[in-house]
Amino acid sequence: MTAHKPGDPTTLRRLYGRSKGHKLRDGQAALIEESLPRYSVPETGPLDSRILFGDDRPLQVEIGFGAGEHLAGQAGANPDHGFVGCEPFLNGVVGALNHIRDDKLENVRLHMGDALDVLERLPDASLTRVYLLHPDPWPKARHSKRRMVNPGPLDLIARKLKSGAEFRLGTDDPTYCRWSMMVLNQRRDFVWQANTPQDFLTRPADWPQTRYEMKARQKGHEVWYFRYIRT
């Protein structure tokens, strides 16, 4: 058995809940069967932009892309970049495949599973941006180790980001907001890009809105937008 160091991301795999939602309709099932193999990240082996896209384009990763609105928006706005979206929920993958088809996006690859499995296979200092938008807050204190914003996952994200690259975090959960600020502000490898409250209370123009954010706004929730630069 391989020994793991405390905080090693390989020891923190239970970061998600269930992986299936509502039963797929026939058209959705057909989309999964016909399109997912084409856009899927290879299941094994090392990964880089050439393996994923056939060239040396910049790479970005979204951890838990929901229904794919933000992933598709970023991919459409940056056609010369490669985007890797990781999402454990089958219904979310269907949503992303719909965006890929409708928007004719060829610069997106999908992984239906744990984002850490993909990050570990990418070269160090290979990513220009990593997104973590509205992650599961695991609100109970006894579940706090399951949050993605923890030393193990953040160590991995930091290793994979280039110097000067960006980590973006969005949440409408007050507990997750406070937790994230506490954890990230203790680190020296991420520098928070905020000088005034408006810098993290206003969504940047190049940050496409997700349906989770829209629902949060409709419920009257505050939403926080954090941007950290990898030093």
C-alpha cells in the first residue's frame, strides 16, 4: 500500500455527493452515447494540451462545471485556449454536451468524475487558469475535510498553475466564503486580487454567469467572486 502524506489530495477523494440526478431522456442518453466519447479526457496516462487538443495551446480547467454555462462561455470567448471541464454528475455532463453541440465548440474536453484525477495527470506549471464555481459547501463542520478548498487540493492546484496564472473561486454560501478566505489567506503561493469590497462583490465582465449563481441571486443571496494569482 502506498503511504500518503497528510493533506495529500489522493487522500481526499470524497469531495462530491451522488453522481446521478434525474433519469435521462432518450435524446440525452443518445447524446451521451454518441458525443461523450469524442470529447472525453483519456481515462489513463499523462495529459497535456497536445494529447488533448493536438497542439500547444494554453490550458484552463473548471472543477465542477454544473450544467456547463460558464465552461461554454469561456470556451467560446477564448477559442485559442483548451478547456477541460470536470463534473461527477451525469446530468451536468449532458448539459455541457448540449452547449458543445449548439455552440460548435471544439476546444472543450470533459471528464465525468473527480477533478483531482485529471489535475494529477497534467504537467506542473501547465495551466493558465483554474475555476471552482459554487462548489458543494459541505456545511457541517464534520464534513469540512471534503471541501475542495483545503490544503491537499490547493497544493495540487498551485503546482499545476503557471506562475502568474489565476485561480477563481465563486460561492454564495457564507460558511464556504469565510472558510475559503481563512484557508487561502494563510497561504503564500496565492495572492488575493482585491483592493476594495467591490472587487469581490461584483462579477468580472469575463466571468459568465452560471445557473447556480442566477438561482442564488433570485433567492436574495450574496455572491462572492474571488480571484487569486499564483505567485
